[in-house]
Amino acid sequence: GSSKKKEPCIFSEVGCPFKVGLLTTAPVCMLIMMYYIVLYRVLYSAETFRYLSHIYLFILNVVLGDKLKEHESCSHVGHLQLLLDVTRALQRTLNSPPERGHHESPDLLQPGQCGASLTSQSEGEIETDGGDPGVSDKALSLHDDQAELAVGQQLDILQQRVQVMENIISALNREVEKTQFSVVVLERDDYNSQQLIQHLETKVAEQQQRLVGKDIHITSLQQCISAQQDVSYDGTFLWRLCDVSQRLREAASGQKISQYSSAFYTARYGFKVCMRLYLNGDGVGKGTHISLFFVIMKGEYDPILPWPFRYKVTFFLIDQNQREHVIDAFRPDLSSASFHRPTSDMNVASGCPLFFPLGKLRSPKHAYCKDDTIYIKCVVDTST
């Protein structure tokens, strides 16, 4: 038999100061069981630890008396903290290098204590209310069923999620295929668009060239129209020259030494002629006089006209104050090629190289050049 006395709490070995009247062997047995529970938690799986913990709690409820149960219900936090300290000590022991050649499980008790405690437990008397030994097996079986059910539910949830993901992936694959097809179509459309753009650019370049040609043709027509508007058919032509100062500078520098007037006719179907002006002079009058010449041009009615040209030509430099015009006239030299029927666009000019002195062009007594403009008149006398 075993005598009853005040024994400490089952957690006294890990530092709990509470004592209760139990069999002398009970604390040792509980402590040994607690030790192996903690050891299994460290060395083996968490599932084994959970099962052993259930067994430990069941035995603890049977062995302890009312006071111990009351103490346990009020001291969970303290006991767990004590167990945590022991667990940390075990972990530090396991993590430290072994002192022997083979691995051994760490022991909190001496090897002989385990057998003695188990013997004392078999011989001792435990104060209980008469617990059912099959409760532990039923609890474990129920726990296993619940765990299996929970795992099955989780698997079902995972399968549902996998199915959802597969559906999403299938939908995404279809969208990717559609997108790839759309990309192919867009690339083909882009290629066709590029070809069309190149074709249109070629057309635009051609149209621009045509427009340039049209502009040139329009300019030529405008010049022809302007010439037709200024043309005279009675052998008299009045030539208005603006920007005389600029023209004089160009003539003196050699940039543009001469310029032609518009063509005019001696009659409606007569000779086609024009004037050629050297503002800085030509030949004997270069640099000192204005030289003015008469030019016979190739005309539409030359085949029916009498050749050589034999009519008197008179030049006028108009005094814009209408006081004293400058007049010079000459008769053609019938032996000169200048008055024979033209074989090119125009014959060699002939006329007055000393038509008017440059020094008198801006004379204050006369207005030969007014507002930087001069007027030159040519009269062909076809009556003689």
C-alpha cells in the first residue's frame, strides 16, 4: 500500500509550487508522462504529440482530485509557461553537440527512476472518481474521424479550386488564341496599309510633279496673257521700267547687263519686234550712256512679209514733266543681217549705242526718271 500525504502539483518538477493530497507515486508518473510527451513533440511529429497530449489530459483529470482540478483550471497560463521553458531547454539540449558517439534521447530523469516510478504507480492508490478506460480510445477514434473529415473537406475545396483554375486557364487560352488570331489579322492589315500608303505616296509624288508642271504652264500662260495684253499692233510701243536704281546696279555689276521689252507688231499681221536696253551702256557707250537697240523677232507672219525690213524707227525717252523728250531715230541698213528675215528667235540688235548720257538721267530740270521709273517709247513708221 501507499500512504497519503500532501504532494506538490504535477508541474512542481518544472517549478509549480502548488501541493495537493495525492498518492506519492502520482506526481512522478505524471511527470514522466509529461516528459515523454514533450520529448515526442521535439523528436517526432506534431500528430503524435497531439495524441499523447489528449491521453495526458485524460489521465490527469482522473488522477487529480477536486483541488488539483481547481488549481489546474486556474493555472493554465502558468503551467504552459513552465512547459515552454522546459521545451526550450530540451531544444537547446538537442541542438548542442552530442558527447557520445551515437545519438541518445535527452532524459530529464535518471534511467532507474522511470522503472521505479512505473512500479510505484502500479502499487500506489490513486484517488479518483472512477474513470472509464475506454474513453481515451473513443476520443482518439473521434479525433481521427474528425481529422479525416477535415482533410477530406479541404481536399474537396482544393479540387473545386483546381477546377475553377482549370476553367480560368481554359478561358485564358481561348482568349490568347483569339488575341493571336487578332494579332495576325492586324499584322496583315498593317502590311496592306503600308503597301497602300506607299502606293498613295507614289501617287502623291506624281501629282506633285504634275502640279509643278501645271504651275510652270500656268506661269507661262500668264506671261503670254500679259504679253498679249501689252502687245501693240500699230508699230507703237510704250515701255515702262520700274526700279531703275536696282536695274542700274545690276547692269553696272554685270549681273544683268541688258533687258528686253515685250514684243509688239508693226501691224496686225506685220513684223514682230521688240527693244533691247543697256542701262549701263554697250559698246562705245558702255559706262557713260544708255544704249537702246531695235530687235526684229521671228514672227508668225514672216513668210508673207516684204524683206528686208526697211521702215524708219524712232526712240523716245519721255520727260514726265512733258517739257523736253529725248528723241533719236535711224533707218535700217538694208545690207545688215539685223534687218533680214530671222532664222533664229531674234536677229542681232541694232540701234543707238549713245542714246542718252547717264549723267543727265536724274537732271533736276527734267523728269526723265521720276519715282525710280522711266518711260521709253518706240515708233515704227510704216507709212514710208
